[in-house]
Amino acid sequence: MQAPEIPPVIPRAIPPMIPADWPNRAASRQIACAPHLWHVQQMGEGSTILLIHGAGGASHSWRGLVPLLLGHYHLVIVDLPGQGFTRLGARHRCGLDAMAEDLARLIAQEGWQPLAYIGHSAGAAIALRLTEIAPAPAVIGLNAALGQFEGVAGWLFPVMAKFLAAAPFVAQIFSRLAGNPAKVASLLASTGSTIDATGQALYLRLLRMPNHVDATLAMMAQWSLDGLLARLPQQTTSCLLITAANDQAVPPAKSAQAAARMPHARWQDVAGYGHLLHEEAPHSVAPLILDFLATIAPAPMSGPMKECP
């Protein structure tokens, strides 16, 4: 019997809304997976690593790490719902549990078999929640937001978040007020990090996008870590929590405390940098990631998603 003909792979076009100078634009694609239209970048070969940015960020934040990891792994970089260039399909699905569930659905649809989830800040919390639903052998958290933000950057998750997210036109107003170079430079500096002019310009572009700001506000309003933190002692995933000693947004002690509560986690601090460690010092972060992942065995073919706790 003649084998059935395999249809050719039709490459997805680069989404037209991606700016021509956006980092790794050639790897950008749109993937429809209910309820969102995801912006995803894929590049490289080998075991899959899924990278998840923090609140208010986007795929650009991984631009320094990408070339250092590319020769070793297949990288999948996603913009969170409504942030960056992912089109938000349901505004009520911007909280920790909902975003993890929607990411798990995307992973299953695309047939990815992640070796690890790497998350920055709030993205690290999403990575830990995600591995409860779509297990992966490893999680790496960079300045993981596993507690309340403190210092000047405490504006990210204030008590007023629910009011701000619900108030009409807040996103447009915030974009106009914060969307200037001086404000962006001040905000980034308040994290304890020194970001170059290119990085500042990319964040400025995001802050000038009302939909991005609105989705970030919705994430703030719906954010709750209580369940995840209570379950940390039950985490079975191998975990590396990397912190920067000068992080002014999330104290490194938060990761140290979380690692102490997880049976297969360790904490490593890096001197001299701030909350955006992976952007200002990718050459310091990449060896820690690669050394850790070298000890992790690839996952077997996964079955259906687990029931959400």
C-alpha cells in the first residue's frame, strides 16, 4: 500500500503589526489558541525551552539571552495575553491561574515537549503554576516574583490595581503620562538595573501601546499568589531560582525563602545587578542556566494536562 502523501509545511507569515526592528522579528508568528491570538517566537533546535516574560514586558526582554542559548535548545518565546503583541481574547483571563491554563492549552495544541520553563519576575510564578498543569522537568526563575513587590517598583501590584484596571480610559491616560523617554528611564532605573538605550526604546514602545498597558493592569488586578505559595512544598519539579543582589523590585530573600520550601529547588544570587538581570547581564545568567539544564533529563512524551489544583 502506498504511504499517504505528507502535506508540505506552510510557514506562518510574520505578523504585520511586529515592528521591523523588533528583536528576533523573523522568528515571530501568530498562533490562534482560544481564547487568545498569541505572538510566539520560535528558533533553534533541540529540547524545547519556553521563556515567559514578566508583567509589563514582552518577547524583547530575552534578546540578550537568545543567542547564548540558541546553539543548545529550541527556544519558544511567548508574549503573555494582551501584552506585547499577543491579542487578548478574554480580559478575565489575565490572572496567574488563567494564564497558566491558557499557556498549557497552547503547549498541548502545538505539541511542544518543554524540557524547562524559564520565567522572569511574575513570569517565574507563571512557570511554577504552569508546571503543575503541564509538567516539565525543570523551572528556572529569574528574580522570581514569589512575594509582594517592594520599593519604588511596588506600583506594579498596588492595592489600587483593581480600581485602576476597572476605571475607563486609565490605560490610555497611563500610556500618555508614562510613554516618554524620561519616565521610562526613571522606571527602569528604579528596578536597580541599568538598561541600554535600545532596551529603553523598546520599553517606551510598549508603554505607548494602550492595549499592552490595559492587559498589564488587568494582570495586576487579577493576580494572586496565595494558592501557589501554599503548594510550594508539594512542587516536584527541579527548580533553580536566580536573583540579583541589587534587585529593587523583588528582594532576593523572597527566592531564598521559596527555594527553602521546595524539595528540589536551589537559590543562586548574582552580585551587582538589578531586577532586569537577564537584560543587563545575559552573559552572567546564561552559564548558570546552561549548567543547570545540563543536569536535567528530557521529559517523556506527556499525556493529557493535569486537573488544575
